[in-house]
Amino acid sequence: MHLAVVIPTYNEAENLPGLLSALFSLPLHLSVLVIDDNSPDGTGELAESLTSRYPGLHVLHRSQKQGLGTAYLEGFRHVLEWGAEAIGQMDADFSHDPQALIAMAKELEQCDLVLGSRYVPGGAVDERWAFWRKSLSRFGNFYARTILGLPLRDVTTGYRLWRSQTLQGMPLERVRSNGYVFQVEMAYLAYRLGYRIREVPIYFLDRQGGQSKMSFRIQLEAALRVWQVKRAYRDLRPHS
């Protein structure tokens, strides 16, 4: 199975070389698309320089910081043209263990979307996280799951594998979220269309370098946007 992994980046020069080395060492037929939003630390230029080492690496340069949602949607359009059978999403900061892709790819053989889940049995978050941070993460998931009626444990996870046909069958032009609530909207959209979703346990490690992109504005957007997402897809029914 040809797997194309989409990785948005902004100031991830400290993490990117190690992440790419780990990814391309996996026993998978793998391509990677790095989407860089003109990182001041030179992440985009660094990624470009690594294409000679990794033939499966491709880089998309954007002129400015445009947000997570637009990066993924633009990335999906690019990799779908490659003919990949599966498309992955992951962070660039080593929060998502590349090794988990092996189990996730295996699970994708039986479903349409696989979520790398922190909140199913066997999953966990970094034990060094402060109590308030763990509580905020769990509450965010509970909040979104409850409002949207999702039978999933981790709707905010950014570690995912999609069948290409699944993404092709979704009205991506209707997706409006551009912060981390993008992950919630995409999961809800897949659920409303009746796609088979499974969760694989992962250990979510705190970032190994660089700075977190999470902010109060992003959290506020997520809280408000969930209600908009619920209204936006009331017309959708499962594919026959």
C-alpha cells in the first residue's frame, strides 16, 4: 500500500530531520509531503535540502502562515494526484511516534479512517503533562464528542490515516475550520457520511523541540466552532 503522509510545518527545523529519518526507515511504501508556511527558522529550505537524501520527500512552500486546516486541505489535493492508496496526517514535533503508522496502516485494511487515539485502552498522554493540561485535553474531547454525538474517544487527535477513496468521497470544499478544530470537523464529516472509523492506541509524547502553536484564540475557536460544525452538516446522510 502506497502511503502519503502530509506534515504541515512552521518553525520545525529542530525536529524535521529526525522525523524524516524515522519515517523513511519504516517498512512501508511511503511518500511525505511537507507543507511549510514560510517558517522564519528556515524549515522550508531545510526540507528542500533533504529531498536529495529522500526521493519520496516533497515540499510545498506557502508564502505565509495560513493555518492548519488550509495546509491539510491543500496537501490532500496534492497527494491525491499521486495515486497513493492511503493518506496520513501527523505533527512535525515527534508528539506522534512514527512507529505507530505500522499498526495504523494494518488497521486501515478493515476501515476507512484510523485515528491514533490517546483515550482508548492502551493509549496515553505524556506523563510529564501538568494536571490542568491533561484535564483540558480530556474536556475538549468530551465537549466535542457530546455536542456532535460522536462514538469516538479521541476526536481531536491529529494522527490519522485515511483511505484515499474516503477523502475523495467527502465534500472538502465545505470544510471551514482552520485551527485544531479542523480535526473535529473532519472526523464529524466522515461520521455523518457513514464511513467506518477505528481507533488505534498511541502514546502522545510532548514535543521534543520548538514551541507549541496552541493559543487561547485557537481554543476559543474550537469551543465555538463545534456548534457551527453541528449545524453545517445536518443535511448529510451516509453514502448508500
